[in-house]
Amino acid sequence: MHGIRKRLLIGGAVLAALVLGIGLPLAMRAIDRSTRTLEVRDAQNDSIRLQRMLSNQLADFASYARDYGNWALTADHMRGTGDPDFIAENFYSDNLRLLGADFTFLAQPDLRIDTSLALPAYMGVDPDGNALAPMPEQIPRDLLADDAARALLAQPGGFGAFRLVDGHWYQAGLATITYPGRQPARVYGLIGFVKQIDPAYLGEMAGILGARFEFLPNDGKQPIGIGIVGDDIISVQSLLDTAGRHSGLVRFSYPRPLQQLAADARAVLIVGITAVFLLGGGLILFYVDRHLIRRLRRMDDELTGMIEGHVDTVTAGRRDDEIDRVGQRINILHGELNETTRRWRYEAHHDALTDLGNRIWLMRVLEDTLTDAGNLPLSLLLLDLDSFKPVNDLHGHAVGDQVLTQVAQRIRTDLPANAQAFRLGGDEFAVVCPGMDEATALAYAARLNSAIAARGISELHGAGITTSIGIAIGRHTGSGVEDLVQQADIAMYEIKRKQRNGAAVYDDAMRTEVTAQRRLERDLRDCLATGGLQAWFQPIVAADDGRVVGFEALARWQHSQLGWVPPERFIEIAERTGLVPQIDLQVLRHSLDALQQIDAWLPQVRVSVNVSAQSLLEPHYIQSVPQLLARAGIAPQRLVLELTESLLVSNEAALAAPIDALRAHGIRLLLDDFGVGYSSLSRLAQLAPDGIKLDGSFVRNRDENGERICRGIVGLATQLQIPVTAEFVATHGDADYLRDAGCTALQGYAISPPLPLPALLDWLRARSEANASA
């Protein structure tokens, strides 16, 4: 447990470093930010208050000017009718000082300074007539040049403003001279009071306001606002006259009152955090070492012993805390893990549905059995259920699982001595029989076939399940596991391809044939993937007048190396590998495209396309048919789907829903190969197809009984108003016979062989020209 102790120390040190290195600076920064915020907020309030005080003082100064201007004695003086001592008695230094002014001046209504009214050179005088300090000439000129001064002549009143003249700031008040109470008021001139803002005045105001301040020109160098500069808070605000116009800037400077308090808080924070970490860390480390690390060290030693196999349980103390409960749960988990490991090992090698060994276990058993076989033979039987996919498609996976379970039980019941059974996946099974030779293996395979094919496997499936069994014989010498499995697979494929419901022992001749078949299967998949399957068309004519009423589309495949592959050959591969729905859809797609060209010669003619039970049970096919019709712009009534009677009757319950779905779109259904093998006549009225196509045997074998059956079927169909088409019409005699029997349409080589689309279009053109010339 030294690692935990070391990590705790390192972790504590890192945490302390993080707190002191990151948290402490953040806290100190937060303190500074808070104090700065408080200081700036207080300074901002003070700035507003100080600015208001300056504005009030300026307003008072302007008010003094209005009071003297609205005085009859001042108006008399401006008119030249007043007391000659008016100036001396009212504008002496003590009186100006009481008003807070340094200078005063008078101006005529035309804004000229009147120098003749005992105010020589714009100088104030004391009561004894002594001149005061001279007033700069620029001050009254600047004030009188202001638009506000001219405005006073039209609207009597007054205003106050700050002015910067020759580098000095002045406070001035200007007002009109009128007689009080006279309306309308007549302006006899202007009177102005001026106060120089010197350092003494600034110092006096700083004492009153509690802040240093100074006036600055508004030259754009000083931004308006408030901020902290060093140890001071600086506030720069606009300097406004009484009319609210900008006269300049005022800069206030305050000391930071909370700076020392923030420094003291930072020192206390550093000392406090350091003490807490040192004292608290030591106490925590002591407690953790005593109550955690020592107990974990003991548990670690016991877990090591448990892994090594000489300790069964971890000691759980009597404290019933988290560590004790962990020990208890480790004991429970150890027991469950042992059981789970055993179960997983079993499940990894066995099929979950049937509890038989799986492919992994088969390969291991084969390897061990071949090693121990010596000179004795070993038979490997691979079983594939021939009719399992229709069970799954027609009745669902639940029934399929029942079938697989019953098949597994029948295999398990008849196992020879020392034999083992396996399920390899899907509907494939295997049996390994040590010491069994070829003859015994064939006999055992026959027993398995009989047992599995017996009734009871699936009552829904009727005749039961049949099995194709491939057998490979191996020995200790010359037999590899993979080769043995491949040989049995080839034998199974061969028997399934040729006859089904049987068994075959592998021989080398099979490999070539099976390889060729599988290559053909692969090529068929490639052909379907690239749309290479062709649709040829055989005309169907009316029996009475020979006009063309439709065409049957037939699948054709031209292999790049083998040439034309017979339909029965590639259809058999497609049925075995589940490719039939793809073939049906591809032929349908080609047929609908061709129908658009055929319309140029025979508008609204129908096309018949074969459909298998596999396709009808495939939801994608049912969805695709209406979509293809819509894409091609073909009315659904022009499409006829041909389904063999045998497939419909044997799968009637499962096919009812998809057939109804297609017929709901207006698509027609025709029963092909009708009339043999089933109770066709009794079902004809019930099925109500859009037409039937007589089985070819009625055309090829016209004996007395066959003719009677043929005429009976046609007669019943006629009464039910169901059209009857006869195919395999090879001669004109066949055509006459079938026309006389009552068939409504004829199809066969006597009319035309199946043709590719270009040849069919030529055939239609030639037929049209022949009819036109006739």
C-alpha cells in the first residue's frame, strides 16, 4: 500500500500547489476585482455629485449676472440717466469678492464694450476709485462672440459658462440689462461677471469637494469615463455650461480607500489556506493510513492468494463499512464468476436453441477425434433440411425454431455410440461418428432421413421435413479437419442439387461438378447485380381471330463463357439460393420498359410475368411491383402475374394476403399449369383468378381421357367466365383442337417462339404490314 500512501502525498501536494498556484491567485484577483468595483462605483457617485456642485455654482454665478442685469439702476446707467457714482458704489473689490467674481464688464446692445462708463480698460475699481487687476480683453470678447450672447438680445435672460483663455480657465456669467417688470422687455446691454480659476481656487474647491480636480480642454486626448490609474481613481467628465453645452472636461482624482484593506485580506488568505492544508492534510493522512491503507493491504494479499488458488475468500471484518462490504461482494462475485466462466465456456461451444455443439466445438472435436482415431475411420455427416425455408417463410420463425428443436431431438435420440451431434447454424447439422465406415455411415444416414421425415416434426408443414446428407470419411493419416468438413459439404451440396432427401459419400469427382455449380451461382448473382438478365417475349393470340392479346415474359441468361444457360438450370440454382425474387423483379422491370416500346404497335396490350411463392412471400417484392408500374407509367390492369396452381394450393394460407394486396392495385392473377395434381375444379370458383393457363400435358397428350378432362376444365371455366389460355401450341392442328375445345387464347411455337425485344418489334412490324396488305 506504499503506492496509495505515496499517491495521497503527491495528490495532496498537487492539490495544495493547485490551490496556492491557481486558486489563491484567483481568490486574490477576485478580492482586487471586488475592491476595484466598489471603489469605482463610489468614485462614480462622487463624480456625479461633484459635477453637480460645479454646475450649481455656475448656475449661481449666472444668477448673479441676471440679478444685476434686471435692476433699474443698471438700466439707467446704460441709458446714461443714472447715478454717476453707480459704478463706484456697486462694483468695488469687496462687493465682487462677495459675489465670487474677479472682474465685471458692460456691453452695449450691439455687443460693443462700453469703455466710457467708468470701467476703463475693463478694470474693476474699489470704492475709492482705485483700479483693480486688469481683466484680459479676450474674456468679454469670447463671451460676446458666443451665439448664446446674441440669442440673449432676442430673448432676455442669462447663462453661465467655463472658458479657456490664454491657458487660463475662467468662470463667467452673462445676462441682459432690462427694466424689471416692463413688457415687452427692452435690452439696454449686457452685464458679465468673470472669475479666474487659479490654483488657489482649485485648492479651496478640492477641500470642499474632497477630491483633486482640474479643468482640461476637450482636445480628444482624454477619454471620458472612470478608471484606476496606479493608486488613484481618475474620473474624466464633460464640463457643461448652463445651457447644457460642452465647455471642456473636468478631471477628478480620488485616492483608493480600500487598497490597504485588500492587501490585508490577501495576507490573511495566504496564511489561512496554508495552515488549513498543513493541519488538515496531516490529520487526513493519519486517518487514511490507519483505517484504509492497512485494511486494503490485507485485502490485496488475500486477493493475490485467491488468484493463485490457495485462498477461497477475502476476510470481511466486523465494522460493516464500505471496505468490509467490498470484501463480502468480492466473495460473492468470485463464486458467480466461477459459475459464469463455466457457463460461458459451455455456451461458447453450444447452440443456444438446440443445446447441440456448435461449429467451434465441431472443429475441436474433429481435431481431437482424428488425433485419437489411429487406423480407424471417422465419418462426418453434414445435414441440410431441404424444405426448411418455406416453413420459416410461411409459418414464421417461431414455428421454424420448433422444427429445428424437434430435428435436433431426433438426431440426438438415434446417435450411435461415441457419436456427437452439432448444429452449425440455420438449418445445418452435423454428426461425428468415430469408428464408422462408409457402409455404416450410409445406413445411419438413411435412418436419420427416415426419422426426420416422419410426421410430427411440424403439423403445419404437412408431409414433414426431408434432409440432404453429405458424408466424408476421414482417418488419422491424410485427413485434415478443414478438408474433411469441405468434403462433407461438397457431398451434401451434390445430393441436394441432384435429388434431395438422400445421402451421398464424397468422392473426388464431385469437387469439379460442385465447383462449377458454385461458380455458376456466383455468376448468376453477378448477373442479377448488374441487371444482365434478359426478358424474351412469346406472343399470346386470341383463339378466334388470331389477334395478339398479350405476351409472356420469359427469363433468359447469356453467360459470357457458357453462352445461353438453360432456364431450368439457373432457375434451379435461384430456387435453392433464394435468388428467385430478384429474377422475378428484374424480368418485371425489363417487361414494363419493353411494354412502352410495344405500345407503338399494340397499345394497351398486356404482359404476363411469372411469379414464384418465394417472391410473393417477400415484402420487398410486394412493395416494388406498384412502384415499378408507376415509374413506367403502365396501368396495373395491363400486368398479369402467372402463379403455378401447385404453388398456390400448397401455400394458399400464407399467399392469400400478398395476392390480395397485389390484386387491390388492379394487377391480374393467372393460374399457370392448371388442371393436374390438385382438386382444381372444386377450387376454381373459390379462387376466382383472372384467367387460367392449361397444363401442357393436355396439349401434348391428347388421348381420350385427357381430352375429356381438358374439355371439362374449359367448360367449367367458361361457365365461370374465366378466360382459358393454352400454351405449348406447336402445330396448327394443336391450335384447331384447342380452339374447338373452347380455349380463348393460344401460345406456342405455332404462333411464335420467345423473342428478344428487337426481334419481337420486327415480328409485330411484319405482322402489321401483312395485315395492312391483306
